[in-house]
Amino acid sequence: MGEVRRGWSLIVFAVSLCASVLASCGDDAPESVEPAFTLPRAYEDLDLSTPEGAVAEFVSAFVRRDYVTAALILHRDTQLSMGAAVESGDLSGLVATELQASLLARLTVERDGDHVVEAGRAFEVAMEEAMANGGFHVDLASGVQAVTLRSSDQFTAVVDGVLATNGNDVIFELAPASDGRWRIRSVRLVNGVPSQVPFSGQPTTEPPDRGLEDTDVWRSILPNADPQELLDTIVAVVDQGDFVSLYLLLDTTAQNAVADQLAAVIDPDHGMIASILDARLDTVGFSADVSQLGNVPSDFMTTAEQVAPGEALTFMVSHGEDALDVTMSRDSTGGWRLRRMVPVGEITAPTPFVIAN
């Protein structure tokens, strides 16, 4: 595919994990990981071929504060259970008791915000809150040591480890998806219970004072400062096949519309809308060849500067010999989100785009 126009900043997480992503780097290890720029890794690029590999990817995501990726590695059954718990307001499997009230308050505010609050978004917000304010059941943020495969068969696996944060023993239970890739079913301390997912247990020591500054990780700062930058970013993530990031670049109207289109889909491996969309588009492809997209018309770029948060802008973008009808909205941060991208004249085409069945 052709190069992405108006070269955009890419985000890389420079993570020094010493000998492995699971090992603590010792007493001199930094308490937080500073981000730099690169494209996100797509779900298909994660090494989930073994139980130990899945645990490594899961822990690495926590060290990077990349909770979207961590949520993708959770087993479908856990994702669905977590979604049901969020709907009922029971957050006991996500964070400790002392953090649940403030987390519920934040999620309540978010329901009218820039993201649909479903299992994946709730997980991400919960882990951000626990990192900043304490409240992890299982604090994976500094890595895990002494990782050992206790048992494994075709149905389940158990991996043991020791938290670098506080020395507590931790137990990972996993199960394979239909493609044989391993996914995290539960993570618990010795005093936890397997029935509470995804996390359970009470740490035996106080959580560390991390003294963190507010930091946005890459999925929340994929370039979208203006309509052209958003269009370029969409081209890049579609080209890479990272439809999870594409979902996160949709506005709330479009995210809800995706859920409606996929409502009848039962995916044996995924229980979150973003990952179901990713799996579906991996199979059927995106509805438009984004390599043929033109630029946002200059007059609309000028108009966009006057668009207030919550408002939308519709314009045409050339697409080879034809054109696409594109609607973007401005979110509460001043960034832009995609609402609709369909062929011009196809007024019955679904929002945000056709997702083949």
C-alpha cells in the first residue's frame, strides 16, 4: 500500500524487561514505562502459542500500561463474564473494594462520552484507575518472576509466578481458543478464588506509591487532531489489519452501530465488540480499498476548525474514479472520530460501514 500521507507520529513503548518480559529488572527498574512512538501491535501478532507465551504477553501489556491488549488476551468466557458484571455494576473482579465506588462513578460519566462502555473499555479504565490510585487485586505492573508451567493439557493450563511488585505468589489459569492460541481465564493470588474473574485475591502488602504523572498510552493518542490526520491514521491501521484500533477511532454513534451489525454474531474466540469486529474484518476485509483514498477537501479542513465538540462534519473524499461519503465528529478532547464511510449515493448503507455477514 502507498505511504501514508502527511507522515504521522507513531508511538512505541520502549520497554526494558531485562532477560524476559516476565522478569523484574531488579531494584533499579523504573516504576513506570515512558512511551515513545510506533504503530500498535495487531492482535494477530501476539505470541499466544503456549501458556507461558500468553502469560508473557499479558504481563508485558501491564508493564506497558497497554490494557486494551491485555483485555484482548483474556479468554472469551472471561470477557463475557466481565461484560455481564459491568452491566450489573459488580466490579469486584476488576478492582479491590476500596476503588469500586470511584470506578463506577467514572464509568457512569463515560457512558455519555467518547466511548461505548463495554467490557473492553471498562477493563481499560479500571486498570488505569488501579495503576494510579491503588486497587489491583493482582499487581502485574512491574512484571512477574519465577514463572513456571505447573500443568497443561488440551483443555486448560496453570502457570505459577511471583509478583515483582510485592513478592506475592500469583496463579494464572488459561484455556485455548478454537485456533489453539492460549488465553487468560483468571489471575489470582493464593487467597483468591477461581470463580471471580478476571482477578481475585487480597495482596499481603500495601500497593506501592508509584507517583505517576498522567500519561496517555498509544491507543488513546492515535493521531486524530484534524480530519486529514484521522483519515491518514485510518489508512494506516486498516493497512495493518488492526481493526481494534479502527474501532477505537470510531465515535460513540459508530461504535453502537457496529454492535448492532454484529449483534447476531457468535464468535467462539472473542467476547468484546472490538475483537469481534477485528476477527470479522480479518476474514471479509474492509469495505473500501483505502489505498485509493484522496485527501480531505481543503475547504472542509478550514470548516473543521470551527466545529465544536459533539458536532459532526460530512464531506466527500475521492476514491479512485468514485468517491466516499465521510462523516466525522469532534470528541470531547478536540480530536476527531469516524462516524460513517460509505460510497456516495448509498444512503441505505449501514453506519459506520458495511460489515459483511
